[in-house]
Amino acid sequence: MSTYGLNLLRSIYRNKHAYLFLLPLIALLGVFSYYPIVMALKMSFYQWKGGNEAIFIGLDNFVALFKDATFYKSLTNALWFILFDCTIGVLMPLFIAELLFHLKSARLQYVFRTLFVITITVPSVILILVWVFLYNPVVGGMNVIVELFGISPQLWLGGSDTALFSVIFSGFPFINPIFLLVVFAALQAIPRSLIEASVMEGCGAWRRILSIDIPMIMGQLKLIFILGILHGMQAFYKPLIMTNGGPGNETLVPGLYMFQSGFSHNDFGYASTIGFVMLIMMLALTFASNKLIKSDGD
């Protein structure tokens, strides 16, 4: 056994009591996280209609998936979700956190922070249904608003040109309360002496944000960026509730396509293939984005 292996075994033995406390967590992760991954990989090699006996078909599901135009359409739609989550989804929490951080009154900071964070208590489904009502072409308020600017009424969720961006825009104002708290906490961790020194040197607000704030909280911004990729790739409940992937496949995303393949078309083998390929793609995207934005000092 190599020296590294021996050192690892010695370390585990020295900290055996700590590892014993971790065993229940590891067991739960194995049952509820890793076991489904293994089963999804296994079932992707089978044709399985749920109640019938699974029939081994080898790589046929993978071959069919990589020839499936509907799957590629769903990936294209997912890329739009990822684009919004990784740009506006990062910039808006940063913008609001900077405004809160530079408020002189601690009381006002607390009040506005609470107002933003309290929105997390509202179930997402309720917010989505509100947007569905706003997009209603007959009684919704969105057409009333656009008519004020001279734009003709739209079939927001029913038009092939507007459906996808209407679903994405339903996240307005794109401020994730958790991301906001992460960025705000990172800003508070910046040494006060550094900020005071920049003020004494005559550094303006924008220069301070670009030269001090953003570099000091880059780790948190990277985390939000990567989570944005994962969130966009896993988009599911908005398209399901608002359009069910329609009109046609204009708002279909991989997660919804997997759901429809399994529970609407009763093809659980194909659904497992979609799920496993999504997992591989998310791992690849996370690894690539982490390497891309990795700073020299990390």
C-alpha cells in the first residue's frame, strides 16, 4: 500500500469517533441520493413500461435519445434558463446587496433585508399562479401594461414567440433571497479598515465596488454562478405549471421531458436515460464553469 493510503488509514483511525457520527448521514445519502443514481443508470439499459417486466435493450435508449430532436429542443430551452440564472440571477442579488450594505442606517438595513427575505415564506406555486393570471390574455394585467406603451396584446403563454421568455420572466425581479443573504454576509465580512482606506484615498462608489467588493466576495459569486447553472438545467415546475411544455415544445425542458416520458408516455427506461444524461451534463457544466471562473489565487 502506498504512503498516501497508509496515512489516510491512520487519519481515519485517529478520528474514528468523528466518522462514526457521520455514518448515519452517509447511509441516508446512499439510500436517497446515490442509490437512485445507480438505479437510473441500470434502468436506462432496459425497456420498462412500469407494470411490465423490464426488457434489456442495451444502449438503444441512449441511441434514441441522441437522435431525439425533442430532447435537443429541451436542451436549447434549458440554456435560456441557465443564461438568465447566471447573469441576471447573479447581478440582481449583488446590486441589492450593495445598496443594503451602503445604507448608513443599520435599522433601515434590517428593515429592507427583512422585506426581501420574507418573500421566501410565500410558496413558489402561488407566485407562479399569480403570473399565470397576469399573463391571461383576457383578464390578465400584462396586456393592459403593454398597451400603455403602444404594444398590441399578446398570447403570452400561448404564442410560440413569447411563451419561453414569459415563463423565464415570471421570476422577476430575479432576486433570490438566499443568494441576497449570501452576498450581503460576504460584504459584511470585508475588513472595515479596507473600506475606510478606500474612502480616504478618494475612491468612488463604482471604483470601490469593482476594485474591492467584487474581488473580496468572488468566492460567493462563483457559488451563486454555479448554482445558477444547476438551477437552470433543473428547471421543471415553472414550465410544468404554466405551460406543460407548450405550445408544442416551445417551453419544454429536460426535467419536464423526463417527467412526461415516464408518467405520460409510461416509458420509465427512456425517462431514466434522460435523467442519467442530465446528471452527466450537470456534472460537466459544474466542472467546466468552476475551472473557467477559477482565479489564479485559488
